[in-house]
Amino acid sequence: MSGEEAKIPVLPAVCIYHDEEKYLIEVELAGVNKEDIHLEMTERGFCIKAPRDDIEYFGCWTLAHDVKPNEAKATFKNGLLTITVPLAKPMRGRRISIE
């Protein structure tokens, strides 16, 4: 490395919610600059890499349902990255009664 010390890798806290149409994903990235966040999304999941002065947030997650990565939207405010991405096909389940 060019005189820099290696940063400690840290898995960020993530909350993943979904309804019948989309996923809402929240990732805590305290102390990170928006310009330094690297987010990649595929049909099956996403990866995040975000350095700050002392650590580097890094992690990849697989989603239970396919999504449309080209339609994903992301915002970053007060250390919270919020990603919204539509499901590839809406979920329409059948309610099962419990005996």
C-alpha cells in the first residue's frame, strides 16, 4: 500500500423489508461520505463498499426474490443508505389457514 494502513473491514447493519411490489433496504454507514459509497445490485442481491477514516464497511447480501436492478433507487442521509428496488414479478401468495 502507498503508506496507508489497512482499514478494518466492518459488516454494516442492514434491514431488509419487502411488500408485494418492492424491497426497501436500509444500511447504516455512519461517518461515510456519499461520494465514497460503492453500491452494486444484481437480480439476486447487492454488495456495498464504503470507506471512512478508520474502517471500511463491506458486505454482500442475497435477496429471496429476484429484483429489477436497473430500476433501483438509492438515497443517503444522516448515515443511512436507503435502497428501493422493484421485484421482478409481484408476489401474489395464497393465504393458508392454520388448523
